[in-house]
Amino acid sequence: MTSFRKTALVCGLLYLLTFIGSIPAALLVGPAVDNPTAYITGGGGSDRQVALGLVLELVNVATAIGCGIAFFSVIRRVHESLAIGYVATRLFEGATITIGVISLLAVITLRQQAAATGTSEAVVPVANALVDIRNWAMTIGPNMAPFNALMLGTALYRARLVPRAIPALGLIGAPIMISFVIFTILGLTGVGTLYHAIAVMPFFIWELVLGLWLTFKGFSKSSPLATSEQTRVAPSGAVAQAGVA
């Protein structure tokens, strides 16, 4: 397995790990997010479940940053500014998600302290505010996907590292997702609406297909980058064979 193939494998696995972490995490933190008041006043049995969900969200932070690092060497060979931009958006995404994780960890601590002192009702407004911070962090952080797609998709499309239909899906969906985030901030739409589903679907498919393709197929061998990689590796291989002979 060449280093080029290893890079593709790592990138693909990191993308797939985001699905393994994000979907269960969204379900596990439900008790604290869906009804903060009920959680604060009587949700002690869900503390460990919510905490596990937050651990999985931290896994997503690691995979987001990992994707930026893993793809950097490849994207840089296409366009250095795209590579830097991709890493920057991934770092921003990870940092914003972390803010949401810290907010919910604070809610867990608040609930436990309130239960011990019998002041649960008094801390409900604070808990609601912390959950609101978490919700906005998850609206803005993971929805950096369109900016990721614009830079990564452009690089993959130009270099023909994967079938062009894959990055094209991300490039087409990017404006829709960006508009969703803007309209959500303006109060014109929100999470769970039809518009949200339409905006998310292209990115769900793009990231899933990209992760599967890179994991099992790797970068296209007909890509100019792959060809140059083979040319670079070939001389060292020829020397090694000559030494054995």
C-alpha cells in the first residue's frame, strides 16, 4: 500500500467516523437538549447517557480536525490556499462543537449540584441558557460543511481524485446549506424544518459516499496527482530491485 493510498484510507475512515459518532451522540444527549427543565428537575438517571453522547461529540471534534490534517498534504498539491482554508474551517468547526460540549457538561454539573442542594427550580433558567448556547454551537459548527465542501470539493474536482459526481454534489449543495444557516440566524427557518432536511441531504450523501469511496477505492489512479506519485515512487523501487539483482 503506497503512502498515497494510505492517505486516502485515513481520510475515508475519518469521514465515516463522523457518522458513527454524530448520529448516536444526537440521540444520547436528547434528555438534556429536548427538555432542559425536566432534565434539571428530575433527569438524574440520564446523566451518564448524556455524558456518553458528549464523549462521542468530542470524537467528532477529533475527526473534523483529523480530516483537515489528513487532507492537507493532498489539497496543497492542487492549491495551497484551498488546503489552508480547509484546515481553518475544520479547526473552526471543532472549536465551535467543543463550546457546545462544554455547555452541556456544565448543565450536567448544574443539575447534580442543584439536586444536592434542593435548588433545581432556581437553576432552570441558567440550564436553558446553556442548552441554547449548545444548540447554536451545533447550528454553526457542523454547518461549516458547505465551506469545507467548497474547498475540498474544488480540489478533488480539479485533480480528478474521485469521480467528479461526488465533489459536484457537495459543490451544488453548498449554497443551499449556507442559505439555511443564514436564514436560521435571521429566524426565518430552523432545525427540523423541511428546508433543513433539503439543505442537509446533499452533504449527508456527499460525505458518506466520499468516505466509502476513499476507504474502499482510494484516490483515482488516473488522477494527475496519482500519476506524479507513481512517477516519484518508481525510481526508488527500481533502485531497490537493482540492488536485489
